[in-house]
Amino acid sequence: MWRLPWGVFALLAAGLLPLAGSRFYLYLGTDIAIMALFAVSLNLLLGYTGLVSFGQAAYFGIGAYTCALLMVRAGIPFIPSLLAGGLLAAAAAFLFGSFCIRLTQIYFAMLTLAFAQIVWAAAFKWNSLTGGDTGLTGVPFPGFLDSPARFYYFTLAVVGISLALLHRVVGSPFGRMLVTIRENPERAEFIGVHVRRYELAAFVIAGFFSGIAGGLFGVFNHSVFPDFSYWTKSAEVLIMTILGGMYTFLGPAVGAGILLSLNMLVTSYTEYWPLVLGLILAALLFLFPDGVMGFLQTRFRRHRHPEARRA
Amino acid sequence: MSLPDPSFLVIQFLSGLTAAMFLFLIASGLSLIFGVLRVLNFAHGSLYMLGAYLTYGVVAWLANTPERFWVAALGGSIGVALIGGIIERTLLRRLYGREALYQLLFTYALVLIISDAVKLLWGTGQLSVSRPPILGGSVPVFDQVFPRYNIFVIVLGPAIALLFWFVLHRTRAGRIIRAAALDREMLGVLGVNVDRLYTAVFIIGAWLAGLGGALVTPVVTIVPGMDVEVIVNAFIVVVIGGLGSFWGALLGALALGQVMSFGILILPRFSLVFVYVLMAVVLVMRPWGLLGKPLRG
Amino acid sequence: MLEVRGVRKLFDGFLAVDGVNVTVSRGEICAIIGPNGAGKTTLFNCITGHLVPDGGEVRFKGRNIAGRPAHEICRQGIARSFQRVNIFPRLTVFENIQAALLSHRGRGRDLFTPVEGLYREQTLTLLQQVGLAVAAEVVSGTLSYGYQKQLELGIALASQPDLLLLDEPTAGMSAQETRQTITLIERIARGQGLTLLFTEHDMDVVFSIAQRITVMHQGRIIAEGSPVEVRADAEVRRVYLGKAR
């Protein structure tokens, strides 16, 4: 049953959203699609390679600023700008990543955090380039996507293609090598896997797609702020990934959908969203460590094959 | 650019020291908790903030009682210590067997919860506490003035450091704590009640953070958002000084305090980036910081 | 095939391995024995690249591999099993072996082919060789200890090594499991003409299949030769029997 292309179904269903006619849901849908890509790209590192990156927001921010700056200051069309955002983010990932992968565990996490803070601080202070903490505003939808519905479809297309590519990658021998690194880096080394090189490659790929997500978001939001790279953004996407389930491919996307929808819902009733989020996160960690998708998978497996119980 | 007035430099230096002492209180607790429990407590800044708010609360409650500040500071820090103990005992403990990521995220959940709890209880406005009368006023420093209260803080920092040094190196409890930082499993084998040790260490760490928050109330405005600001600085301090090293926390705090104090003068545009670059450089070149030890396993 | 000359390894001033010489010829089955702490595993780690020796040479097929990274040494033709079971717990038995094959055949750079059916035949053949064919779809982390050790062997064999290093292959096994494992190892080694170097605590195992034995004690070699010679060696008796008292 898990072989069915859920992703394709979801994509098709998502395509019907604009027909509902509500701007509000269109906005939410675009937001979810973009964050879904961001979360799945993080999961390449977290769920598949076992690297806890606390600074993925760095690449999100770099992608956003690059794309927006190229469009607004240099007049370059959207698609090349978006690609440039992804590429620059990938380059940054290569640079930062080469330092990060030399460290283990907590030090790795702290260095990824440090690099993201450097990006934030640079964006914050480099007024001439980035507009400082007032941000880069007035980023318009590109000419050929001048309505929210059109931008939504474009986003779906880009996210869809990106997710398809990522899906291919995780299902490939390369992806399998990453999983061996997650499972047992020592063993992986001794079946001939050059662990550092694979980790760096994963870092760069994740950085690229996080950059694409950032580029999309900057235009969607019509503005780019230094906070796109602040550590709390990294925490946000990390939570989405864990919420949805880091051991499945689409888990993080589901997590993004749930989290953003809940956010919309809760903030319409109360301003204490962080409190709600904190409680949900705590409940998740104690009760559903495998996330929503992980929980569903175990449930379903047990129902279908009652003899295949995990010890 | 003309040479700055020497008394001005001294004031900046003293300001840096003051900031360093607050950083030290927070960072030492963070480092201690990491050293023994191997948990990087994101919520440590939140505990600091709680200390500040609780102190404010007690001060307000004690209205016109003389020396209410000291009672409040003591009460606030102990209150935070208790809250920390309860959290560790009932919640954090259940996550010890899991991967480090779950513990980290739990402390982040605490950050979220505490930051809103504080808003719920005290609102979002800026609050402040006045300095205790004994330590009011300023002292002359060359031809400038420097608040007496800040001098108190500058002296208190090393005093607490010495106190902890004494406890860690000259008492049995301290020896157990230091041993725990080196080899936890051995300790269990030797009959030490590791559970209670962890709770005790967490309480001590929380108390330090709470104390920092309590003592900072006359110096800064109490606002939600104090927690996020301070935790990243605390991280920088423990990275520089060494995760798990108590003296490293002091050293790192002194370093960061001065960098922040003078950085703003010398290169205002770059000082913010610089502290993070410093953090990154230390992690790349000497991950265990100036005084830490390389982690085993 | 393998020549270890004068290898030394220091840990914080403690000399774990002190000037060890070991030679293993092609096709031989050799054992390294010695009491706990003798330095056997450290020596293994120096050979396989998990540790960098502080002195000496490790020559494999004529080339010095001391200090090279582990993944490179693996590609030269050395495979290894570990003392603690070292597998990929959340992958199935099939996927464990398949991963080793994928890496060995250099498919790791492939980012686009779905991994599902790759090397299916070769994987199943290997599984049959180590007696795990029936458990192919089982999640390896849930296997019993003995089966996990067999899987370890399978993973080591997947890279078609010239030299197989086994670190205490029967540790923690019952008598029956031990016999099964040893029969298996011997059959495979002889069948594929593998060169085998292993460490063991179980003397029955060692004396039953080893052609040459090296005895280590406190980081140094105290005896070397055929099983008969080693059994009769006075120093060996002192070290072992003296300790048993």
C-alpha cells in the first residue's frame, strides 16, 4: 500500500485548491508548499544521513536574498534568479559544510547554528546590500505570475519537480549510502563509503533545495528579512520535520502542512501560538517520537500484518 | 580619530566586566548541565528570564519592605531552581535514553512554553526593578562615574566562581560532580545515585541562571525576548570557554563581555558578525574550547 | 599478503601495541590470541585504518597502508567484522548486504537509479552463503545476536576481499552457534581461497582451524607458530595458565 504515489495524489489534490476561490487558502497553500520543500530538504540531512543541522535557515535566507536582489536590483527574470539563489545557497553549503562535517554530534550542531547566525548577522548589518533589519521590501510577483493563483501553480510545479528529484536521490544507491552513514558511520566507512564526502554531498544538495525554497518564499512574501536565517527559523523547520516523521520521505511535508495549518487556526483565536507549539512539540517528543507518518505507518503495519510486530 | 579619553576606556572595560559576570552566571550553569547531563539546555536563557520576572514579582509583592530586593533575588533564584528541578525530574528524565536531538528539542519546547507563560503572567510590557538602596548611586572613576551596583556584580562573579571552585574541588559532592562529567557509567557502578545527581546538577545550573536573571533586574529592562537574546550569547561563551568547563565559562564570559563592550566602539558594523565568526572559528579549530576536554565517544 | 612490521600504538602514554610483527601469506588461516587487553583489537584497528599507528608499517599486497583512511583500505581488498556487532540496524538483512555490494561495485555515485532491484541475485547468493536467505526481509536490528554476527560476516564478504579480518567472530555465542559459525567460516574461506586473520578467546576454535597462531600479551608478541608449537610454548603456558590460576 505504501507503494502508491501518495505524493502524486497530494499534488493533484493541491492543484484543485485555487478552484475553492479563497485567497486565504491559496496563501496558506503556497506557504505550505514552500515550507514542505524546505523541510524535506532538511530531512535529507536529518532523517537520511543522520546529521542534525541546526542552521538550515542559512541557506533559506541566502536563497531568498539572492533571488530577490537579482530580481529587484539587477532586473534579472525570476527563474534564473531563483536558480541562482539555489546555486549560491549550495555554494555556501559547500563552504560551511566542509567545516561542519569534521565535527561530531553537538559540535556539528553548534557550528551549523553559528554559520546560520553569521548569515543572519551579515544580513542584519549590511544595510546597503540587504536593507538591514528593515529588510528588502517591495519584491513583486514576476510579470508572468501576476496573480496569487498563478504563483501558487508555479510554486506547486517547482516544489513538485524538486520533491521528485529529491525522491529519486534518496531512492538511489547514493541515498542508500547516506542511510548506511546514518545507521552506522563506522560500518559504512568499512564497506568503502567515504563518509565525509557523502555527508558533504548531502549537505550541498540539501542547501540547494533549501535555497530554492527561500527564493520562492522571498517573492511570495514580497519581502526578505534577516530573520529568515535566524536560529528560530531553523528550529521551526526542524519541528516540522520531526512532527511529520523524519524516517519517511513525505513526513516533513506533512509536518509542514500540519504545523502551518495549526498556526493559522490557533492564531485566529489566541496570540499564544508559541505556547501551543511548545506543548505540541513536547507531546510529540514523549508520545509520538516517529512523527505523524511514523505513527501511521506502525499502526497500519500492525493492522495489516499482526504477526509482524516490533519487539 | 582622536585618542579616546582613558577614563572612558576604563568605564567601557568595567561595563564589559559587568556584562561578563551576568554571562558567566548563565553560561556556568549551562556548561555544568552539559558537562554532567550531556544536554545542551536551550531553555537556560528562559530560566534566566524567569529569574528576572520572579524577582520583579516578589519585589512588587513586598511593596515597601526594606531590602526587599535581596529577598526577591534569593526567592527568584530559588524559585527558578525549584522549577528546574521539577522539569528535570518529571519530564527531561524520560528522554535520557533517546537520541540527543529529542532532548534538545524538548528544551526548545520549554523555551516556547516559558516565553509565553511569562507573557501570560506579566504581560508584554517593559518592567524594571530599582536598585537596592545600599548599592544605589555611583562611584567616581577617574573623571567619570560608574554605578555602585555594577561594582557589586563585578565582585560577586568571581566570588561565586571561587565558591564553586571550593565546592567542586574540596567537597565530596563536588568530586562526584566532576567525576560524573568524566565518566557517568562508572559512577552508577560505584553506587552513586545517578538520578539524584542529575537532578541536583540541573537544580544548581538553574539556580545560577535564575540568580543571573534576578541580579540583572536593576540593570536592564525586563521584557519578553530576554531569553532568546541571552541564550545565543551563552552558547558563544561556552563554546569559547569549553562545553563542560566551569572556568571556561568564566574565561569565555570575560572574553565575550569585552568583545561586546569594545567591539561596538571600534567596529560597530562588524561586532555582531564578529562574535559569531569567533564562535565558528573556535569550533573549527578547537571544538572543545579553551579549557574544555575533547569529548569521548 | 599482509606484513605488519614494528607497529606501535600509544594511547595517552599507554603502549597498547608495542613493535608487533605479523606476516600472513595468501590463503592462510591465522589466528591472534592473547588475554584481554593484549592489544589484539587495537592491532586490528591499525591494520584496517580505524587507528593511525604511531610507528611501523602495514604492508598489504606490497603497499604500505598504515594511516590510510578506512574506506580506502577497504577498497584495497581488506574486509572486517567487528567485535561488537556492527550492522545497519534499521535496514533489512537484504538491504544490509546490498548496501555493501553497492559500495563495493562503486555504485555509490549513482543518484538516479532506484535501488530496489539492484544486485538482487548477488545479494541473495551471498545471503545463502551465510545461511540467512530465509531472513532476507527481516529488519536486521531485530535478529538474534547469532544471526546478526552471520550478517556481519556476509557484509564483510560482500566486498569480495582478499583478506578477511574477523574480530572475535564467536564472542558471546553458545557452543552450538560457535560450531556452526566456525564451520561456515572455514567453508567459505577454503571455498573462496580467502586469507583469514582472526582473533579469538575460544581456544577450541583457534586450534581447530588455525594454521598459524600468534600470541600477544601486553602489546607484544610472545610466541608464534603452528598450533602444536604454540601449545607447547612455555611462555604461552605461563601467561595463560598463570592467569587462570
